[in-house]
Amino acid sequence: MDLGWYWNRLRSMSMPEIAHRFVEQAKKSQSRRMTEGWCRFGSDVLTAVPVLPGLAKAVDAAPAALREDAARAAADFMSGSFTALGVTWPTFSMTDAQASIWHLDPVTERHWPSDRYCFDVGYRGATEMGDVKYAWEFSRLQFLQPLALDARLSGNAKALAFVERAIASWHASNLPFKGIGWSSGIELGLRVISLLVVTSLIGDQLSISTQQRIEEMLRSHAYWLARYPSRFSSANNHLIAEAAALYLIGATCPFVRNAERLKMRAEAVLVREAQLQIHADGVAAEQSPTYGALTSELLLLCAFVGEHRGEPMPDIVATRLAAFAEWIFWLAEPSGIVPAIGDDDEGRVLTLGQEELGYATSVAAAIAGFTGHSDRVPPHTPTLRNTLAPPATPAPAPTGTRRFLQGGYTVHRVAASICPAATLVIDHAQLGYLAIAAHGHADALSFTLAVDGKALFVDPGTYLYHSGYQWRDWFRNTRAHNTVSVEGAEQSIISGAFNWSHKAQTRLDSLESGSETLVLASHDGYKGRFGVRHARDFTFKDNELVLHDALLGGPDRKAEIVLQLAPDCEVTAEGDALVVQRASEPIARIMFPSNGTVTQTRGEDRLEGGWVSPHFGVKVPATRLAWHGTIGVDGVSTRIMLTDVAEACHPGVNDASH
């Protein structure tokens, strides 16, 4: 038992939540008697196969490219190949003899216990088993989606047989409420959706025994999800996944007890959470575009089903989804990629199992199609979710300045006709959502900058969760982001892999329309310890970004200003300036304050940075620049000039004073 985790978690709870947790724990103890097997959820009478209304018709109209993608993915899975979260699993086959694959950690090559009551399996903090996410990922059964799609669209009998073997294997290897597959509601929710995709596409082709197994799985999942909902400080994307699964079960599974009541209660949760977890300006409350995409995709699927049932959800759901799509539209580059902000564990809802660098834009495009906003379609690569509502072609990229004041971001985009094109994303948001801010990073007053559609200054990403240990802390701490650290300290203090003991509060101090100043904001993260408030002024004019940092209200302090570059960028010195290059071509010149020293790190083994995580489970070397000096109330300025590239486009733009 990780006592430290429980203590820090307890400190984040209100008294009502503590009372709820005691009741929940009593229910969990009582449920140990419910592990006798599938007999509790069986039935002698087989009812109609559950179908998500509208889904089969939507995929039947899938373009040829999507059919080909599904066929390739199905062939890979049937050959025993599975890759996710930066790792390739050992080759497997779907037989009962190979059932241990469901509990395997492919990194440590250990197996999580399958015969132990799920809530007795410890997975938080340091564990010799590895990161539980790998076992959870495989048990989401999302690889069945392309198999079912291929079986439907091409009549692939081998794919159909593989689906049946996989369901039989999971059913035999994961008895109700035993093993790690039952310990987290979001995992059950996503697995339910995979099963309903299968039954919607090829349910009438499945054998009676497979249909019976699926019914038992859906009944047991509905029971467990309704019994242990995520509440209070846990009511983030997990709650939406749980409610989405219960809504879809209630809408399609009359054989589940109290199905209509489950649907009604779940819909009320979804409507409420759409307004809580997506701000009115579209920003995801969890401060992560990709987690926002996950919650939005769940909401979109439920709204799609409600529409096709003739019971549409309240308009506010579509309104918040459309607002989220607009936020992503402003963030997206021509490649369809949005900057990394906060956590990203590469969770998906409807998927062919392929790597999706443009996941958020794919979701936003599907939302734009569903809500009828053809003017908000970002560049994207279509995948299974885009069959729900095929969008129009991508709209022209926005230009100018867009402020998302409720969510806490300002996006400034320079048009491609002005060389170079640039996308500046400024973070003046709060740390994260709810008491634990589980997926936020200590990135107040940080920024990202892309030039000509390619990342230049970046957020370092996520890397790992449960097995990350010190690396988990590094990738979300202050010194890993493009902001200021005072006296080597963090603006917000980490107290667990998904928790914080102290959260900096950010404030927007000035916003003058028409001013060169895009944002002037500050936060109190250092106030209690060092007596100062960090304020940062962002100005952008004539392809030059100026960062003015000041520490207000106290004595001068030692500080560090960080600029984390993208992995494909290199830095050379040129007099007092640092020149950033990509493929030997200059991109920008950096002028740090003269009253300090600058260090470079790249791929350091110690926790000093120089790493970027482009995917979960992967980290690659990337140059980190750090200025060390003293900052006081008058502040210091860092200048980032994109004039080297501009000179190539418009000779004479460069000024010798730069």
C-alpha cells in the first residue's frame, strides 16, 4: 500500500468527499462476495443484439481509404501484432491458453494477478509490476473495432472469427471483479463502447455463444459502473467515460436491469459535465487539448446516438462541443497537430488502432460536421469517428489574436502570407481541473511557438504515468516548461503522480485591445515562499516576440528562464545571440537578458531537462536553453526574433540593431 499517495489524496478532499470515500470503501469490502463468476449475470433468454443507432449506416458509407486502413489494422492484429503507448507487445494469439496476454506488462514482462479481487490489486506509486496502463490499454478491446469494421465492409470471415476468439478469451480470463481490468471505471467505460461497436457492426453475424458472453459482459459492466461512479475530486474525464457507457447501455440494452433509468441518469450527468469540463469558450477544463478531445469524443458519440434515436440531447451539449472544436481550430497547424499542453495518454474512443498525431483535430472535425460548423474544420486525417458526421473540407486557418478568457489561453496567429507564418499559444490558465488538477502541468505563463507550421518552442509532453517516478514529476514541473522558476523552486508543488499540494493561481492583469501587448498576466506560486509574484508581459510585433519577466512585491531573486526547443532544432552562438536552426536553416535569434548566464542541456540522464516526449512512453533528446540570473521588480526581457527567415522572404527586413 502506498501510504504517501493516500495521505496526499486525503489532503485534497473536502469533508463530504471523505464521507463518500468511507461509504465507497465499505461497499468495496462488501463486494468481495460477488466474485463467483459470470453466473450472476447470465440469462437463459437471449434478447436482440444491441445496436448503436446510425453507426452501421455511417460506416457503410466510409470512403475507400478508411476501408483500406481497417483492413490493414485487422491484418496486423490477426497476425498477433499490437503496439500502443510507445511499446510493442509480444506476439499473441486469441486462445484460452494464451489468456495471460490480458494481464501482461510488455515492458517488465510481468503479469498482473488475475485471480485477486480487483480493489486488492495495488497499482499506484512504485510497483514491481510496471505501469498498469499497458494492461488496461489491451483490455479496452479497441483493436476489435477495425476487425469488426473489416468484417462488415469486406466480409472478412477470418476477422469475424478473430473477434469471437478474442471475446471468448477475455471472458474466460477476466471473471467479474477479479484482476486489474475491473479496477478503474474509465477502462470499463471504453471497453463497453468497443463491445457495442462490435455488436452494432457485426452483431447478427456472431455466434449465439459470443452474443451470450457479450450480454454477460455488458450486464456486469453496467452494474459495476453504476455502483462505483467517479465523484468529487475524481469526477473528471473518468466520469464522462463512465456516464457515456451507461447512457449507451441504457439506450441499446433492454436486457440490462433498469436500462431506461440508467440512460436517463447518465444523460443528466453528461449534460452537466459537458458544461463543467468544457468552458463556454471551448477550452478543456483539464487544461489538455487531448483529454478535452477524449471527453468531447465521448459526448459526441452519445449525442450522435441520441439524435438517431429521435431523442436528441439538450442543445447545450452541441454548443459546448462546437466551442471545443473552435479552440482546436485555433490551435491546429496545417499538419493537423496541436501543441502539447498538460497530460496526454493517447486515449481514444472510436479508433482503428493507428497512431494519431492529429487526434484532437480529427475529433474537432467530426464535431464540426455534427454541429454544422463548416467554418471550424481544422486540417485532419479522417478515421472511424469521422464517419459519424463527415465534415466539409478544412477551412482556411484563422489569423489574428483569439483570447479564450475563461479557459485561460491567448492564441496569436500570423498569416502565411507574412513570412514567416507563426502560431503563438500563451498559457495564462489555472493549473487544472478540480481539487487534484490531475492532468495539469506547472506551466503558468508558459508558451509554445510554431513557425511555418513546425514546432519551435514546445511543451515537453507527458512521457509516463504510474511507472514514471521522477520522470513523471520532471515532465510536468515548472523547470520543464517555457516559463520562470524562482530559486530553483516549482510554481506549483507536486504531491503525487496526479496530485498537487500547492497550486499557483494565475491572474490576467491587462488586456488592451489594439496594443502590442498580447497578454500581461501573473501568478502567486512563489508568493508564500519567496514573497514575490511572477508577472510576464508578452508582446509580438514585426516577427519579434518579447517576454518581459518581473518578480513583484519583494526583493530581487535568483531565477531561471527556460526555452525548450523542438527535437529537430539546434542552437549555435553568434555574438550575444543564440541562433536556432532546423536542417542548417536559421529559424530564430534569441537574445537573453545580458545580466546572466545561459546553459544548454540535451538528453541529460539527470533531471536537468533536454527531453521532449512526442508520444506516451517515449522521450527524445531536445535542446533546453536556461538563463540564470537575478530578477526584480523592474524585470528583464528576452527577445525572440524570427527575422532570419523573414530576410530570406523579404530582403532588407533585418535590422542591424537586432
